Amino acid sequence: MGGSAAHEVASVGAITERYLEHVRVEKRLAQRTVELYALDLQKLQHFAAQAGVELLQVQNTHIRRWVAQMHSAGRSGRGIALILSGWRGLYAWLGCEGLIASNPVQDVRAPKVARPLPKALGVDEAVQLAAFHSDSTDPWLEARDAAMVELLYGSGLRVSELTGLDTVASASAQGWVDLQAAEVHVLGKGGKRRTVPVGREALSALQRWLALRAQVLTVSGVGQNDAAPALFIGRYGTRLTAQSVWQRLKRRSLQAGLATPVHPHMLRHSFASHVLQSSSDLRAVQELLGHANISTTQVYTRLDFQHLAKTYDAAHPRARLKGPR
């Protein structure tokens, strides 16, 4: 190795070691974090060596080229973002040390991570869960849980909207159910109110639950006159929490024979997906879900297309052909 090359290796090693000591001692980062930073710097040194450029002479164009190379090699956008964060920190420190004039990583961003599709039940699975009847020794518990499932799936409510429902409308109520009008009024994100239709099955389930709710209040000692107006209550007469709804729904879905435990938002996704499959009315689904921006709702068009693609693959005779005949 030539003298200048040896000097460069030594100086690069000294620079990275000083930086790692800086984050270890002055920033007090965890040892595992420091180790990950060291790995990121090794990648940077590797790229710089391949490009024949010194660490202190790396430019914005180099960084962008290396990001493209990592992306082409299959590294995820999240993984690239973490690497860039380590590189950005190094060059920010080099700037503070007066060793570089500008940070070459400053305006470089990782490729956007594809937004994962929401998990939704198939129609048959959703119906299987909604039609399930538990052999619970507590009829009130079965009636309450069945009504919760019907409202979550039948009206696409968020779990916070469900637990915030009262039995009657009032100035202080977050939301309430109007059985006469077959509507549920909820307080959604951003303090926005909306009204959602309640289907026939959900209405029947709610009526069965309300008939038993009074018994729960009596047994709990709360009494009707001083009872909290919460629609869904526990055995002590208090408003059901979101965590309790998650637990009850997970338990019920497994009892119903579903392969995957179901959570409340999965039923909201299922509601949106199934309505969109039937109506193709994206604006209507947006209103029903209470999305402020239709771009949020558009994810269900991808879910709908995925469903259509699976149907095509399973049903179309040309899709089923495997290789040349």
C-alpha cells in the first residue's frame, strides 16, 4: 500500500473512531446503537472506497447514487433511512469539527416505504364472526359482545367511538345510538361528528343487549337512576375500555374458529372493504369512515383490487393454466 493510501486509511479510521467515541461518551447512546452506527460507517467507507473518493470529499451526488444502489439491491426504505441517519450524524459532527463545509446527506431521503395494506377479513369470515353465538353462562356477556361485533363491522366504528357511545343523546355525550332512526352518532378524530347507519342485524343485537343491560346495572348495585349512560358496560356497571373490547374480540374470534385473532380496527377495515366491493363508491366510504382526506380511503381500492386479483387467479380458466401445454 502506498504512503498516501495508508495515510488515508489511518485518517478515515481515526475520524470514525473519534465520532463513535463522541456518540458513546457525549451523546451517551446505548452500546447496541453505537455498534449499529459502526456498521453504517463501514458501509459508507466501502462505498467511498469503491468510488475512489475520500470520506471528507463525499458529495450529495455520491450519497444519492449509493442510496439507489442499496435500494436496487433490495434493502428496504426503512433500512436505508436508518443508514442515512447514521451517515447524516457523522457529517453533521464533521461540520461542527470544521472538517467539511456542508453535509452531503442533509437533503437525501430514503425511498418511500410502501404503505402496508390494512388487514381485513373476507366476507365469509366476517359473517362467521358476526353469526357466532357463544355458550357463555352469562347471557348478558354474550349479548353485549355480539352487539359490539355487529356495530364495529356493521357501521365501521373505531374502538374509541364504540366505547364512547351513550344510550341517550345529551350535550356531554361523545356519541349515542338512535334505535328509532337506525343511526349511530359518533365523535371521531379531530372532534368531528358524523352519523352512520345501523343495519338490521346490529339493531336486533343492540335491542337484545339493552334488554339485559338493566340487569347488569341492578346486579352491580349501580341502579338505573344513577347509572352512567355508557352503552357498553362491564360487570360493575362502568364504561367498557378499549383494551377490554380488544380482549373480548380476540377471545370471541378464536372461539368462532377464525384462524387469525381479530382486533376492532380489522372489523373497520372489513366494513370499508366490503362496502367498497359492493358499491364502488369511494366517496360514500369516506363519509362513513369519517376520513378527512379521500387519500386515506383510497387504500381500500388497493385492498379491493387485491381481492379481485385473487378471485381472478382462482376462477379464470386462463389464470389457472400452469406453463405451456
